[in-house]
Amino acid sequence: MAVCSDYLFSDVVRTIPRDRPPTDEELATAATALGRAEELMEGDAFLVGEELTLADLYLAPQIANCGEKAPRLLDGLDAIKRVARLVGERESFRLTRPEAAG
């Protein structure tokens, strides 16, 4: 969870703007953080092993946020996209999406 809160939230969610295109520096900062998270997940089904944990539930909305604001940053990050997909398939997560509220 520290990776999600200390790096991904700061370097991805807060760095990539919603109201304008991101700068090259902002994209590089976010890409570095995402790449490091991807390396941690290599070989595991989830962020910290083979079972869903609170860390995965914390990661999924951060990745969804990135996918909305700068989807190209997720290119080639198969482990991160896999966790986002697995968590995103859960009904409890789908119900948090803006389109579910409408």
C-alpha cells in the first residue's frame, strides 16, 4: 500500500492533470512510478502475491484514473493492467464507476 500511496498517488494521480494535456516531464514522472510498480508485480497475479489484498483495491482506482487521463502510460504494463482488470471485474468496483451512478 505504501507504493500506491507514496508513489503512484503522488506521481500518477496528482501529477497527471485532468484539465490540460500533461507535459513531457509529468508523463516521465508518472511513467517512472508505474514502471517501478510493474517490476514489483512481475510473476504475481496481484500486487503482493496470488491473492487479492487491500493494496490491489487501492491500486485499481489509481490505474483507472491514469487510464482516463493518460491511457498511453499503461502501454506495456501488463501486470498493472491485469490487476486493474481483475479488480475492475468485481461488482463492488464496477458500482463505483461514474457511469454506474447515472
